[in-house]
Amino acid sequence: MNDRLLGRTGLRCSEIGLGTWAFAARIYGDVPARDALDTVRAALDLGVTFFDTAPLYGTPSKDGVAETLLGRALGPDRLRVLISSKFGRYATEGAAPHFHARRARASVEGSLKRLGTDHLDVLFFHSPFSPDEIHDDVWEELDRLRQEGKIRFVGHSISRFQDTETMARSWAAERRIDVVQVVYSLMNREAAALIDDLGADGIGIVARESLANGFLSGRITRDTVFPPGHLNARYPRAEIEARADYADRLRFLVRDPVKTLPQAAYRWVLDNPQVSVALSGARNVAELRDVVAAAAMPPFMPAEQARAEALHTRDFQAA
């Protein structure tokens, strides 16, 4: 596993990280606790040093289920990895926004307890949808948490890109944040200019949804039917067919040594030098091993990059 610099934070992290959304939120079906624990332990063995989680990754009756699992799996190995968590949206409150001082502190304290650690390496704003959701008092509280050593750096996990790109750019320019987390994949490249600009200015770039919520897994076809509660069950049949067809057109990237479409998807993301770490949302060890292999593969050739660019005529909606 290679590592990269997380922007101007000075921290170094593995090129592939592990995100924990699927461990608790059941967005892709149930993930047994044993599978979650085994996946974290396998990640450590494979050289993964960046783990992303959040209080929102829980159930309607319990926040931070994924944080608890992650802390349990890492144990004393927490000291050799980076952990990012988030604040502002909570599973027990239907993901309503709470971006103010009191909740920022309570959220951090709760995350530290569940994770069994004394600090977070990065604390992300969890998907604010507009500047109107941000209370002015939150910035001073984040500074206090930093001074107390409970958080090291602040970041912005971006959703509703068109509505919040300007906010991310302003916060970065004002040095309020040092890291951004963005959707970035062969199927959604709307953040490409932001990645280039902020990365060049020293902002750490964390890429997520690089398998496009499973449509680049190689397992979804035009006829796939998603069960109720699955993240992709919201799409009409025409949208599922369009996404599956596009994924099929990208299979030209699967050639030796790239053996699977997930490997191709992650290799393409890592070919962007401004990306600090690409998060895997693996639900089990096999899925994780598949994508981690991409880190050891050579970059795609310019002709392959050009063909992939020519095929891209729309950005498919992010989760």
C-alpha cells in the first residue's frame, strides 16, 4: 500500500481508506458485526491507515453504531491510523442538521467515547446543505476543541455539490478547513475542478462513492431489482438501466493487471494526483481485498484515460 499526503495537514495516509457507512446504516443490506470487525482487521493487515465514520452511521434508536464497531476492531492499533468522523447529522434525529457549538462539542465527546480514543484526526461537517444551516458559534467551538487536542483538523464532507461548492471554496480560502470529502468516480466527476483547485492549494482530498454506490461493482445489471431499504431502490427502472449500461461501457478498463471493474474504478480515482485517499465502502474482507489491489497497479495509459473521458457525457446523481 502506498501512502499520500493529506494536504497541508502534514499527515500521511494510505491511498485506499475504509469508510464505515455500510456497517450500520443497512444501505446495502445487513452487515453482520463479525464481518465489520473482520473487515477492519483485514484493512490493518493490508496497510490501510485511514478510517472514516460518523454518528449518523447508526440506527433510528442508536447513533454511532459504526463508530463503536470501528473502535472495538482497532483497539490499541488506533494509535497507528487516522480516524475521521463527522458532526451535524444524527441517526436518532432523522439526519436533521445541527451545526452549532453545543452539538459540535457533544458530538465529538460522543464519538470519542464510542471509538475509545482521545482525539479525532479529522472532524468533518456532515453534509450541510446550505450556509443557512451553519451557526456562527460553531467556529469558536471547533477552535476550542482543537486547542484541547480532541480534534486535529476540520473538514467539509460535501453533499448537494451544486448548492455547496461555493461554501467549500470559501471555507478553504479562509483556512477554516483543511480537508474536503467529495463524491468522485467514473460515474460522477462533478467535483473534478474543485479537487484540482483545492488540492493545488493544499487541501486534503478524500474521495468517496468511488464505486458509484455499487454500480461499478460489476454485479449490477439492467435487470437488477433492489430490495426495499436498499440505497438504490429509489431509482426507476430507466435510471438503473442507464447506469448499468454505462458501467458496461467502462469494462474496456479491465485488462491485465486490472482484473475487475472495482479495481478499474479505484485505479482511475487514484490516477488523479490531487486525491489523498479513496474510501472503500467494503462490507466484507473479499470486497476490501479487491479494491486495495488497485493501489499496486500502474496508472492507466493516456489513451485509456482519453477514452474514459470521451464516454462520460453526464454525471450520475450521487447518494
